[in-house]
Amino acid sequence: MAAIDYLTDQGLTVQVVGDRLMVAPSGKLTPDLRQWIKEHRIELMDEARLYRCWRIYRGGKPIGTMVGAPITYATALGHARFRWDDAEVYPVRESHSE
């Protein structure tokens, strides 16, 4: 499992702002999770920059997918909420086949 997927499974979102790693909501961060994030910071930052595909959800159900140039969580969420105020977005790991 990828590092960013582990945090997503914990109900957290990850984004990179400049050279800072942002994990939210902070209320869900336990001391163990904080330590894990510190240990995987580089990997998380690399993965956060890889997402070109974001699944859009409303009411817990997928309603569509955004695909394009790599964007951060905050940007993807802003695009989705421009159209749907209650939208949530989750990154979709790209698969590469040769």
C-alpha cells in the first residue's frame, strides 16, 4: 500500500503547499500517526504530487472523475466544489502498463 493511501484509509487528506506537507484534519492525528508521517514525509510529498486523477463524491457516492495535469488536493477540491458545494475528492492512483 502506498503511503498516501494509508493516510487516506485513516480518514486524512494530504497536500503539498510549497515545500510543506499538510495533513488534515489535525484532530485525527495521533502521536503514532504524527511519527509515521515524519518517517514517511519524503514519500508522501512525492506521492502527493503524482495525482492526475481525482474521483468526485457527493453523499458518499462517486459521481465522476477529474483527469488532467497533476494538481493538489486543495485545487481538486476547489474545482469540484465550484460546481457542487458538498463535493469531496479522493486521489486515484494511476496505473502504468507497458
